[in-house]
Amino acid sequence: MESHHDVLIELTYEPIDEQNIITKVRDDAAGCVVTFTGTVRNHHGGKRVLSLRYEAYETMAAELLRDMAEKARERLGLLRLAIVHRLGSVAIGDTAVVIAVSAAHRAAAFEACRQLVDALKDDVPIWKLETTEEGSAWLAESRAFNPKKAGKDN
């Protein structure tokens, strides 16, 4: 876990404790805490997903997440924020990522969650190995690390 002042960044192989993350971003000056929780769904592309495994270029991912978080904090006037992403095997229905933001006003907090989840998917080197009944395939969400998605808006 990497924490500097009001930003928490964590890549973890352990289950994510969403309530603990919310507690860490709470602030007496905040009018709200907004969270985004990404879970592992049981289907993708019309196929039944049996399992999912996340891998990352951990050092680079943590640096990029920190940079994104700090910029969002400054740009949107956020009080505290956390980005926690699972690595390793993650069961269907389990939490894969939590983004939690505290701010004085809800508009900034909702916008921060939206921008951060989009940036996470677009720019951070995290890959998932998805296993379906037809086999396994590596999926790169990031445009920066997947030439097939470069220049596409998805």
C-alpha cells in the first residue's frame, strides 16, 4: 500500500475491504464520499466467464495511479481519495477495483470517480486473463498497452 497525505494507492492480491477504504477517505470537511466498485461479472462478449486473473506492471501502475489521483485531487478540489485494484485470481462476483473520493460537493466527487475509472482503463498497465468455456485469453483494457485499441474510444 502506498499512501501520501490524502491519496491512497494500493495494488493487492488480497480481497478488498470496501468499508475500510471508505473510512480512510472520510473527512470532516467533506459533504460526501462517492465510490465506484468494479466487480467481476460472469459474462463477456456473449460468453460465460469462468474465472479472471489480473496482472500488472506493478511499479509503473502504482506511479500512474498516483499521478492520476494527484491531478484529479488538484483539478477537482477533492479532499481525499483512494484507488485500490486487485491482482491475481479474482472470483466471479468479487470486487476487482474500488475508487473512493471525498469532496465538499457531490458533483466533484462523482466526476472524479468517472474520470479516474476511465483513466485507469485507458492508461494503466493492468491486464486480465479471462477464462471462458472456450478457453483463456489475455485482455488489455489500456489503449496505451493494447495496439488494437489505440485511437479507439471504447
